Amino acid sequence: MEELFIFKLIILYTFTLSLFYAITTNTPILKSLREIGFNLISAITTTGFTASNYLDWGTWAPIVIFL
């Protein structure tokens, strides 16, 4: 049951951050979903890969990622 909650939380974070990133940087929504999704999963799994600079997403985005 806890795994389902964590999965839903990851999906919620991905869509929220993608929408915010797409609106603030005028990036297409599919591109922002790909970048945010990859970087978020990469941070969660601690692989260290990045597709874009997550510091450009706003001041609260890195805080949300590393919670």
C-alpha cells in the first residue's frame, strides 16, 4: 500500500513541476514532462544523471525534488 502512495506522489510531483516549468519557461508540455520526469526519477534513484539544469525550474523545485 505504501508503494502505491509513493508512486502517486511521484506522478503528482512530475505533473506539477512539469506544468510549472512549461508555464514559466514557455516550453512545450511534452518536453517539460520528459525533462522533469527523467530528472525526478534520476534524483530519486540516485543515479546522478540529468537532462537539464533543475535550478532553472524555480526556487522551490529543487526543494521538492530532494525531499
